Amino acid sequence: MNSIFVLSYVEQGAMLFGKRLEVNFSKHPNITQGADTHEYMNSNLNRFNRNAAKNYRYCCSPTKMIHLSTLPQDITEEEIGNLVEEHGTIVNTKLFEMNGKKQALVLFETEEEATEALVCKHATSLAGSIVRISFSQLQSIRENQ
């Protein structure tokens, strides 16, 4: 059931790695995972496993802006840029603290670049922290945020 909900948020025809992304239901009852796939169904990295109602409020279609959370307390904006810069042109970054936890916003030049950064860097380790990345509903980064 969760997969149906999540699929409804994927924009049909979004670009990823230079190709158009199409999402469809599988004709097969079981799917064998390949070496380069990740299963998040029962992972604590799946943001829809717990506090689902809270997390659904923040779902959005892909945007040019990504939100990074569970960051190391001593991280810098430069380190954030270094983490994701290989995926595209960064227009702006904003590092901030909410409820005592470091978070960041990164605005890319295109939605495709932000999508690639999310796909490649979500759940990566950075200075002992597992970075969580999602799309942000925000359209710009304000300095006094």
C-alpha cells in the first residue's frame, strides 16, 4: 500500500541520468534484486515506516531543492557542497539547525541534478552520520530562515 502512495508522487517523465523516468507497476509478483539496488521497505531510512502521517505532509514532486538531515553537528556549507557538487551546478546552500539538529538545503540549477543527487547520496555516510535526503517544497533559500 505504501508503494502505491509513493508512486503517486513520482512525476511521470522526470529526467534522471539523462533519460526519461517512467514508473509502472510490475507484471511480476516478485522482483529479484540486483547488485546495485537497495531495499528500504523495512529500513529505518524509509521515512514512511513510522510517523507516516507527519512525513506524508512533506511529500512533494521532485524539485530543484533538496533537504539534507541527520547531518554531523560540526558540518560546514563547504562540506555539504562537496558531498553533492558532482551531480550538478549548485545555485545556493543554506545550513541551519532545527531542534538541535543540523540540516541543510541545497538548490540546484535543474530538477534533474537535484534528483540525481538525491538518488546517489541518500543514506550515504558522512563523518559517522547517515545523511537523509528528500526534495524540499521550498522554491528559494532565504538568508534569514
